[in-house]
Amino acid sequence: MMNKFYSLLTLFCLAANISIAQNLTALVVDKQSGNPIPYAAIKIDDFKGVVTNDEGLFTVKIDDIKYIEVSCLGYKELEVTIEDIRANNYKIELQAAVNQLNEVILSNKLPSVDSIIVRVRKNFYNNHNLDLTALDVFSRQTNYFDFEDFEFDIKKASTLPKKELTVLKQNADSLNIAVMNSESKNFEDFSGKLYILEKDSTKLVVDKLTNLVDRKNDYSVEIIQDKAQIIFLKALDTTTTYKVRTGIFRIEDSLDIEMNDLKEEYSDTTNNSALKAQLAYNLLDVRYLENHILDDILNTKYYNFTMRDIVYTDGDMAYILDFTPAKGKSKFAGTLIVMANSYAIKRIDYAFAPGKRGTKVNLKLIAGIKYVEESEYGTIHFSRDVNHMYKPFYIQKGSVNYVYVNRPFTFVENSKEKNKFGFNLSIEGRVVQKSELLFTGQSSITPEEFATITEAKKVNIITLEKYTPSIWEDRQILEPVEEMKSFTVKK
């Protein structure tokens, strides 16, 4: 009942804006259960479309579009007209696919799963080459720190006047309360065009960059350290310098406290190179096999593959293969869809297998630090272009990493008195990160065209206090989830 209420309420609100925005917003659900289907591919033209979000919703521009194609692993592909979507209250129902493996086995001799993987590797660069390509891209980064414990404790400040010491401890207590009560998340969106010449030569031209964040209540590990340092240093004598240690490590011999440095500063620009590096990192897995995640997974020495089903997509047969770790150092489990005629990858979903984790560093006793990669997951959708190449259409990566930091900081005056001041900073929680890339168009370029492209060094940031859909009305983007739509800065 709750699902029905949510669907009707959501679609009623969205439908009210359809005629104004010339967009179509709809919900994709399982026909039998009525549950939303996340990450279904919505195709509106060759290499154009979007995917549904975590809540099964999507928005596409409907100018000159009469129908869309909807596909998702485990469901029959559906071609549906815009009018039919409207007539069905902006809801698209997908029917579960019938397993066709036994039927195909009876009429065809199928290759072994190991030979399929060998052919995927052999044909990878022919099927997925991105050299001399320009990609229209929309990126979304979601980050937050889920705190389990936080303590900013003043340890040494006995020489401070009583009034100043009281204020210092009050400010420390206020930070403790603010951090533990924080529910802030950071949403960064940008759109632009990525130009790829070859392996290590790319250029990025950013059209627009927005950051939806509550700056006063935004608490990453780095921001907390800065806030704690500012609170503490404001209480110290600025006419002298200090030796600074953390534990047994000396980090400064002559710290000079400048009051101008004790202000929280926020930049309204970011480096274009940082955005390009972030984009390139997420694209590495679909450009190259060597030393990247597909290289790891597409290896029958390290993973066991089984054929789950046969499906028909893009007018051809495709194999659905499940994979699990075959050796102790193998970490992932998931599903791979491979086109039967070309051995191109159509889609891959992966996540840490049960009982698996990534890097673990435990230096609690030595340095007060512990770090564990608890969860990592991802999905990559490829779309066939007019040249029958399969290029990335949607990439998602996510991770949850446990972090523990417990560090004492000691400040010793460079004076006769050598007064000591100190605080302890203890942080425990999980860094939650999710990145999404949607490629909304692609075209071929020449080396000469690549040479003419000029990158800006800096990109302006549009800081938002609440989600503003009109800011992206001229671009195809990923439909935001409800927590992003309802985000507002606390006054």
C-alpha cells in the first residue's frame, strides 16, 4: 500500500510540471510486485538516454520523441510510446524475463563460459575503443561521513586565563555536539564534454558545476581537523611561536599564528584538472584492461563463471554470466552480460562478495589510525553506437570505508616558560561515497580538432542551498533521488 501511495504522490507532483518543462518524468516498476526498478536503461535514440535512479524514476526531454526503449537485467525489453506512458499515469511496468537457456541449448551449441571470457578479452579494444572520441558527460558525486563517535577534548591549557579557558571548552563542546548531530551530505554535479585523443591525452571542457552543500554543517575529516585547529589556536598567544607534535612526531618547529589564517575559507572555483582526474579515474575501467577492475574480473584463474540465462538485446542474443571468487585474493561477485555476435560487454554489475573486504590498515596502537575498505560496488552500462561499437553509457561506483583516527596534538611555546597546550581529536565512522557518470552523446574527432580544444584552468562553482531543477533544464541529467530533492541548508 505504501508503494502505491508513494508512486501516485510522486507521479502526480511530477506530472504537474510536464507541460511546462517539456520533459517526461516516469517511474519504472516490476509489473508483478509494483516495486521500483533502479538503474533500468532508458533509450531514446542511438547512444542517447538515461537510467532510472535508486527510486526507479527518470526524466527525459520529449521534444520530437514518440517512444522510448526500456531494458533491465532480468526483465523483458519494452518499447513504449510517450502517449502510452501518459495514459498509464507515468508508470512503466516491466515483465520478468523467462529463462531461455534450456531452449537455446537444445537448438544451438553454446560456447563454454571460459571461451566466452577469452573472446571478451581478445575483442575488448575492438569493441570498446574510445580513442578520438568526444563524450558529452554528466557527473554526480555524493559524499558524506557517517559518524559513530567524535571527541574534541582539551587536554592542556592550564595557563590560559579562566575566562578564556571556559570559552575554549564551550566551543569544543559545541563542535562535539554539532558533529554528532550532523546529517549533511555533499552533492556535486557537473556537465561538460570530454575529448579523448589516446590513452593518456584527454581534455575536459566544463559547462556547469554545482555544489549542493550546507557549508556550516559540512563535516569531513579534513574539515573537522580545520575547525578544531581554528577553535584551539584562537585561544593561544599570537605573539609567540610554537613547536607542534602529534604523538611522537614533530610536525612544526616554529608555528606562527596569524589571525587571518584562522578563518574558514570556501573557494568559489575548483581546478579543471581535478575534475578531469576524477572523470578519468572512473573511465579507466572501460578504456583499458591492464591493472584495472575488468582485468581482474575477466580472468578465469581468479573467478568462476556460470551461464545463468540467454537474452535478446540490441537485436541479437546475449549471454548472462554470473561470477564469484575462485581464489582467496579475488574480491568481487556479480553479473556480466556479453553480446553473442561480437563478444562486447553490454553490462557488468559487481560488488564485494560476502565475507570479502578491501585494504585494511590497523595502526591503532602505533599511530592511532585504522582504515578498512568495507564495501565497494559498481555497475557499467555500455550502449551500441551507429558504428556498432559499445561505448560507456552509464558508470556508477560506490564505497563505504571505515575510518578511525585518535591523535593527540601538543603545542609548546618557544619561550622561557615553555608553556604546553594540547588537545585530543578522536574520530570514528564511515566515509560513504558514490559517483555516477551519464554519457548523453558522443562523436568522432580528429587529432587536429583535439589540438584546437582549450581547457580552462579553473571552473566556477555554483553553490546551492537547495536543489534547483531549473538550473539543469537545458541538459539531460540523472534524476535526483528524494534526499537530494529535499535537501536544504539549515539556517
